Amino acid sequence: MAASHNPPRAEPSSVPLSGPDTQARTAELLRLRKAVRGGPSTGATKAQHARGKLTVHERLELLFDEGTFTEIEALRRHLASGFGLEDRRPHTDGVVTGWGQVHGRTVFAYAHDFRIFGGSLGEAHAEKIHKIMDMAEAAGAPLVSLNDGAGARIQEGVSALAGYGGIFRRNVRASGVIPQVSVILGPCAGGAAYSPALTDFVFMVRGISQMFITGPDVVEAVTGEKVSHEQLGGADLHATTSGAATFAYDDEESCLQDVRYLLSLLPSNNRELPPAVAPAHRLNTLDEELLHLVPAGPHQPYDMREVIAQLVDDSEFLEAHERWAPNLLCALARIDGQTVGLVANQPRHLAGVLDIEASQKGAAFIQTCDAFSIPLVTLVDVPGFLPGTAQERCGIIRHGAKLLYAYCNATVPRVQVILRKAYGGAYIVMDSRSIGCDLSFAWPTNEIAVMGAEGAVDVIHRRAVAAAKDPEATRQALTEEYREALIHPYYAAERGLVDDVIDPRTTRSVLAEALHVLRTKQEQLVPRKHGNPPM
């Protein structure tokens, strides 16, 4: 419970301000604080630990710098009556709210206490959350929610549902204003699942986190499907299939450690720049490793993560949605001390093509970076959009347009580096000069074209190849002729579509210089209420 740093002026009173009464009441207050801080019975705490879960205060201690968390409304209790609640009125009402320091910067938080009413949300519980959300927005500081609750408190009826509505409205109002981070550390069911879906980043822990709209019992009753909590809404499901989880971990400790790391990369609000950190290594050295990481042959796979590790400070980066849509990488890192958002094709998966899920993943990441003044660096090695009836029927045009819209709408500094191939519409979408990137660089291994040389010859010279005495030799000759004429490394640079063809070994220093020059970029936007992006 918070201690007042500026106590109000005392009103005149006939009751002495010192003496046995004041001493006794102060002692009672201290005992009450200790009891509230200790939480429910020892049995409830043991049960929480038996589930493999930490208690609410153990979690808060991991999240915040040591000794900095200040709790408010610790003595709050519900006013509901009936259905057995009148005899059960524990302090905090199942949620701990307050603020503290993360790497020395203020962060607000609310955390469900599963030991009290299963962390379920009632009227008083919701009002505490509303207050801390309003404070975070007013203070311009990030908000972290530690979710471990059984949903709406049934005994409080529609009041609980209205409480969720207030949370959702505040999530939307604060969207793009302050970073909002949801950490799922237990059940998050029904209406409760929509708040994390409205936030910027969602963390989950395998074995203890579940997030779904309807639980296994209801699913079985309605559809006949038998499914476990983990299969229906566990961390791996949301990290690999639904895309609802940005990050997934094996334990709470590593999860909360990365929450802290993420917050260190983000600004406190949309009016500030992300905090800068001096890099440990110099930039003006040639990186010979980059000459060997990317094969010259356009069809040979490699791991784009190894390239990113060479380009960012201390080879450290935080990858979002690592296991969902792995053909596109999205990561936060620092280059020359400044936070950047990296979007990169991943040739190890589906040759780095763009598909529906990759487009959704990239669009959401770009929008988040743009909202919080994080420059974008796009590393391109893309053969095109994934063809096929499944992609077309499921809306690749509509979903691909989300990625295009996000790039075109972004006003932060945008730098593109074309490492190898960049074909067709996918080249345009991956932040090309034509859609507004500020600077575009290419390696001498680049191939920028409508399609690969082989495919182009098959379209243009199909009849000539078929009529030739040696079709394969003719095809190869025409392919080389097309490549030399239209896909040579300097073709795009000669037409001003690439600003420079660079030595791969200098990429890190080139990016650092470009980002430094663009740091003060300001873009004048056409007045409008808001855009109408493809949904």
C-alpha cells in the first residue's frame, strides 16, 4: 500500500495527534498492511505454487526494479451481496495495482491474484484496473497486465461484464499512446481474452497460460470436440498457429525478464523517442562474416537471423512471433544504440515468400513501430507472394494489402536493404522506394525484377525455346541474356530506385549513418480523421 509523500494538512481536531489512540491505530494499520501483503491463507499460496505458478507479489518483484513497486487501493473490497459474497470480502478484491521502476523508468501494472476468487473480475476489481489504466495514460508511461483470472465473477452479474467493457475502451484509447503489454500467467478466458488481443505485445508461458473465448467443456457440449486446455488455448497453440501470442516461454522468470527487456527498447509514450544505449563495439570496421552468410545463388537457403545478428548491437535482438509465419522475421534491436524494428524475409522457410500470415504479422509489427517512433529497417530477399488456390480463396490480396498499407502509412525513418532477390509485387511491398522508403541500399548480389530470369524467359520466349534444335541450351542462353540486360546488380541503381549498391561488409555502418541522418525526420500528413486500412 502506498505511503503518501505529501500528506494532507491536518484539520483542527480535539483528538490528539499522538498518544495511545494514534499509536494503537498505527500499529493496527501496520498489521493490516502486513496481512494484505501476505495475501490469502498459506493453503491458497501452496495451491498456487503446486500449479507451478508464482504468487502475484512474486511476479511483481520479478517485473520491477527491486523495492520500487508502490501498490494502491490495497484495502479495496467489493460491495456485492448475495450468493455467498457477503461473507467473503478479502482486501484487494483479487487484483494488485500500482507502479514501479523498470530499468529506472516508471511503469504501471495490474496483476490478478488467482488465490482470491480465482482472480475473477467484479465491479471493485474492474474499477481498480480502470484507475491504474487512466493513471498510466495520463502519466504517459507503459502499462503491463499480469493476467491470471477465471473471467467475469458470476455472482456480480452484468456489473462484471460492464467492468470488462471499461477495460476494452481504455485499451483502445491508449493504443498507440503508451505501450501496452499483456502477460498471460494462468487462465484468460471469455471476455478477458479480448484485452490482451487489443494490446501491443502478448507474453505466454507453456504449461500455465491458457487463452480462449470458450473453454473445453463448452466446446465439447456445442461441437462434440474433446480438447484439453493446452490444445485449445495454450502458449504453443497461440505462438505457432493463431498468432495471438507474441512470445512464449518455458517459465515465468524468463518470461518476465524479457518483458523488462522489451520495455527497455520502447519509449514511455508516443511523444518520446526510445531510450538510447551506447553500443559496446565500434561501427567503422569491415564485417567479413557478411560476405559468407548469404549465398550468391538466388535459390540457396540461409538463416536471416545470422545476418541480423551481425548488423545489430551486441548481436542482441528480440524476435516477435518467432514461430508464427516464420517466413518473415520481425524483431526489435539496437543499431548504434538506437532502437530499430527489423522486418526481413527468411529464406529458410518457404524461401522467404510472403503469404497471408506473414503479411498480417509484418503489418501489425510495422504499425506498432510507427506508433512509437521506432525506425524501420527492411532486409529483402523475397521471391514473391505464395501462389495457390488456398491463398487466393483465403484472401491473400486483402491480407497482403495490410502489409502494403502499413508501410505506406508509416512516417518513421524507413531504410531498405536488398540482399539478394526481390521479385514482383513482393519487391514493391517490402518497403521499396516507390512506396516511400527514405533510403534503399542493395548488395552486389541483388536481383530486382518482375520475376526470376528463368521464369521471364519461359514467358517471353516460350515459342522460340520450343522451336529450337537444342531447347535447353537456347533457354540457358536467353536466360543469361535477360539477366545481363535487366537483372544486373546496377540496373535499379541506374534508374534511381536504389540509392547505392554497397559493400556487404559495410552494411552495419551504412545503416547507422542512415538512421542518424533520418533521426529528425518529420512528415506532413494530409488532414483526416483516420485512414481506412484493409481489415
